[in-house]
Amino acid sequence: MNIPSKSTMKSFIVATPVIALLSSISPSFAGTLATAEAETLIYNFSQVPTSISTFTDTQTLALAFPGTVFAEANANAYFDVNFCLEPDYCFPLANNSSQAITVGEGQEYLGWAQSQAAAIGYQFEIAENQEFSFDFLSILSLGTQKSLQQESTQAANYIAFYLFEDSTDTLLDFFSLNSSLNSANNYDLSIEKSNGFELSLLETTNAEENQASVNILLSGLYSRQLSEGQNLTLIAYQTSSTIVKAPEPSTSIGLLIMGALGIALGWKKKSNLSD
């Protein structure tokens, strides 16, 4: 996929602080550690939305008996219809970031963290025989570490785009990426998408006996030619989740929010919200 060089360069300049967030795992740490981070930049919109809104939410749980545990979650969502890098160069720009980290040590503990972020553009007004398009760039990282057999860790990132036609709430196109990593060094990546999305994916993985990390760089283009005039709503959603636990659970603990499409439909119906 070819992205115009000027836009690409400016997008990477905007995304530079994201790269500093990607964490590494210290081999000297004793205990469990799970990290999940995701940053998504959406730019090069072919049209400007009539209104916008953003959503963030974080949740944590920390229980220790006996032991010590730490859980932290951070989320940020941003949408500006007139973002300016220079006085004469302004454009719509959306950005989501989500981060979750859990750390534990001891005989018995449970730590869980989850963050969610969404940027929503309402009523993109598309004329007859006009194209709607945008570019996006995502940087994702996962990390896990444990020091004892009875300990377990899991980390996951999920990002998605949903495009709705406003008059009927019909889902026209979608994209989702689900990535997860656990303390057994099992890494899973799944992508689902409709035909309007073109993707380029770069992965780097590192796995040792008791620790592993994954970094993902995803760039993409969405485009759709509309034969009739329509108003569209775009929802960009993501979540990051982590868990650390001792003793090791007998069954896998799900990290991602179920029914993300149902959540997206709920935001779609709140079209009177704007920032």
C-alpha cells in the first residue's frame, strides 16, 4: 500500500511519542508482569465529519493474600476536525491510545487492568459517486513474564473500525485485529475485515523461557465508492487488557470485551453527542 510521503512523514511525527511508550521486560524482575499497549492514528480523511465525540474508560483490580500486586490502566481518545501542523496545513485527525500493566509477586494474588478508547466521527456527508477514505497507523505491544511455575500472565490488544450508514444504522464495512500473549509464550493474532481495507503488517517477537514480547506495526487504507449520496458514521475503538495471577488458574481468563460490535452500535445511536 502506498501512502503519500508528506502525509506519512507528518503522521510519524505526530506518532513519535507513542514509540516511547513501548516497554521492554527486565530479565532481573522476580514475579509476574504483563503489559499491553496500543496507539492508533487515523488521518487523510477524504471528508470532514459534521460532529465528533470521544470515549475512554479504565478498570483495575488488585487482590493479594499474601503477596503484592499492582494494576494500572490508562486511556486517551482525541478527535480534531481542524488539526494544524502548520498554519496553512490543517486536516481532521483522530487518535486512540490504551495501556494496561499488571505486576505481581507472592504466594496468592490477582491483578487485572483494562483500558478502552474510542474516537467517533458522525455524519460524514458523501455525495453521489464520491469516495470516502482514510488512512490509519497502529503501534501495538504485548509483554509477559513470570518467575515461578504456579504463576500466570496474559496480555491482549484489540483494535477495530466500524463504518455505519446513518439513515438505517447498517454496518457497511469493518476491520478488527485481536492479539494476545500469555505466560506459556503462546501468541495469537487474528484479523477480520471487509473488502474496503488494505493492510500492511510488521511483527517482531522475542521469547525466552519465562518471558516474551511482541511488537506490531500496522498501516492501512480504507476506501469505498458510494453510488448514492449518504451520511456515514465512523467508530474507531480499541482496548488493552492484562492479568497476573498466582496460583495459576485452571482455565483461561478472557481479556477482551465481548460484544464490541454491540458497544459500537450503542455509540452510533448517540449521534447527538459532540466534542
